[in-house]
Amino acid sequence: MTEILQSLAAVLAAFGLVSLGWLAVGALLLPGVCPARMVVAARGDGSGLEQTIKALLWLRRTGLWWGEVVIEDCGLDADGAALANALAQRNGVVFSRDDIDCI
């Protein structure tokens, strides 16, 4: 019985060491702190806007990207503007209505 417990402890210890190595290599491979601004051009009723913003916020939460998200009004209707305002209340999301060249 003690041989089984020792084997189990050895497997768990090996798994722990591999996990620590994985985290160390991951920290070395991640890009340094280089904040960038992600501008999302929103049009019409804002279809797909919520999914895009959630995906960008997920990237920021996981540490794969640092920066702020800007929702640029490129012809939103009333429903789209309401959605953009609701999304802009989240941390790090800005809703801009500046007149710029929308692509």
C-alpha cells in the first residue's frame, strides 16, 4: 500500500513541477507591457458589437493584451448607441462619438 502512495505522490510532484515550468515559460513568452488601444468601428444596430467587446475584455483579463477598448460611432442607430453606452460602462471601455474617418 505504501508503494502505491509513494507512486501517487511522485506523479503529483512531477505534475506540479511540469505546471510550474509551464507557467515560467509562459511568463517569458508573453509580450512585455505595451498598452495599445483597440478601436472597434460600430455601425447600424451594433450587431456583433457585444461579442467583440467581450472577447477583447477576455484577452485583457487573461493578461494576453493590455490596453483600453474604444467603441467608435461610425453610424450607429438608436439601438446601437444604447448598446454601445451600456458596454462603455464596463471598466476600460470608452464610447467615442468623434467625427473621424470610419473604414
